Amino acid sequence: MLLFRFLILLCLLGSAVSFALYVGTGNPRYKDWGWKVLKWTLLAAFCFFTVLILERVA
């Protein structure tokens, strides 16, 4: 579980770095990559917390 939290944090950090690169360079490729990473990270985090909630209920 700690590993999964670390991976989510690492992906969020990667997304933030990508957005920072977009701001610094103006290259839209970094913005697109940042949105993709952020989208999949939030989806994975939602699934992770759904499993945690379901474990508490059951």
C-alpha cells in the first residue's frame, strides 16, 4: 500500500514537472503529456481509495 501511494505521488510530481516545462518552453507537447499523466493518476487514485473503502465496509 505504501508503494502504491508513493507511485501516485511520483506520477503527480511528474505531471507537475511536465506543466512546469510547458510554462518554461511553451511547447504544447508537455501540456498534453501532463494532462494524460494527471488523468491516469487520478483514475488510479480513485480506484485505490474505492478498494480501501470497500475493504472497510466488508
